[in-house]
Amino acid sequence: MLRVSMSLLFGAAALAADNCTREALKAGADSLIAAQAAGDPSLLKPVTESLIYNENQKPATLKSGILSQALRIDHSRHSLDTTQCATYTELISATGPKQYVLGFQMWWTAGSIAKIDAITTSTGDWAFNATGTLNWASKENWGTIPEDKRDSRAVVQAAADAYCDIFSNKSVVVPWGHPCARLEGGAYTGNGGPNDKCDVGIPSGVSLTNRRYVIDETVGAVDVMLSFAGIPDSHEFRVENGKLRFVHTMTVMTARSSSGGGTGTGKGTGKGKGAGGARGVRRSLGQP
């Protein structure tokens, strides 16, 4: 019985891989950009009738969510995960009437988009400045890594997990790259030079939980959507030669925590955790 079950499992995985090509994933991710630019969710294709859509970790619908707003797209970038049949898309709208920086994880089932997790940041969110985000993001190289120099999926995810784990465990060894730069809202920890560092401003006593990964080893990228002390958050990483090269974060400070409180020191110049979930984090930052 076990052999039959395992055969069925591997057969299903092989079928999913056969039907999940980079070309198909890119076409779906490109349709997301078209839908956002037009403010027309019907342009997002192909979508299952039972689509699950979450926005800032709360259930929503395409018609009520950010995709119903037409935005000027100044920057876009995809990660394509053929192993899990998923994509991550970063969008920056810095020159329209209202600025946004957005992240979308999309998950396919049987050739159609079955689930979308969206992170939407704008004025009032952590260090938000879409003009700054656009400036620095457009200068970074997230291009294809030669096949003989690529890290495995496991190495890419392990680098991301080490970074996320150090927030609650300072003994974790993080594979910091040299240089390495973090884009946090519109703030950058470097200047694009060889001495850039991203191991600064890491708070203590904060648990980054409920992690969902989209990995594209061809570009050394992994996006991790997670709960940052109860706050909707995305941390995206570029890994080169097993070490962190770039980190992009989006944190929805304007969202209300649905997970309650927690304790932590919130030390450092980065985000901290305190009692009362999101409210505690804002207080630790001197925000109302």
C-alpha cells in the first residue's frame, strides 16, 4: 500500500512539474501586471473559480482588493517557482496619484491560479517611500545567475531562514554577503558601493512566523511572506554564492494585528515587537 501511495504521490508531482513551465508562470504573472495597470481584475488569467485571495493576511476578493485600482507601474519583477508552481511579483507605483509598493505570491493548481497572497504598502507603512524604493530597486541586479554558479533551492531558503531566525535568536549564523544591501520601505542600508552592509538595525525578541516561500533558483531569489509580530510582511532575498546580496522588505504597519500580543525587547533601529501586536510595534518605534 505504501509503495502504491508513494507512486501516486510522485506521479502527481511529476504531472504538476510537467504542466508548470516558466513560460506559463510568466504569462500569468504578466497578466497580473496588466490587471493592476488597468484596475481590471478580469485581465488576470487563468484563474480558478474557487480562487482564494488574501490581502495583507485578510480574506478579500479581486474586485474589492488592490487590483481594482488602476496604478501606474514604474517597476516590476517576477520570481518563477516551477517546483511549487508559484510566482512572486514585486510592483512599484511611485509616479501615480498615490504611491504603492506591492508584493504578490500566486499559486497554481491544474494550470490555473488558485491562491493569491498580496502585501500592499503605502503611506503610513514602515519607512514607506515609493520614490526611494524605485530608485534603489532599479539599480540592483536580480538577473539570471549562470547555471554552474547557482545555489540550490535548499541553500537559498536556508539563507532566508537564517536572516528571519536571527530576529529571535542572536546565536543564528547568517550568511551575510559582502557587499549586502537592505531596502526597507524606501530606506537603503547602503549606497550601491562595495562596502554596503545589511546586518544593521536587526531588532531582538521578534518572531517571524507563518512563513510562505516562493523560490526561483535561476535568479537566487526567495520571497518569504510572514507574520512580523502579527503584522503582514514580506521579506525577499537575493542569494549569491550562498550569501545574502539584497534584501527587500514590506511591512504593513497600517494593518491591525489579528494575532494579539506578544513580548519582546524591540531593540535596534529596525522594527520591534511589543505587547498588543501591531500597536506594540508602532509604540516601540515611537509611532502613534
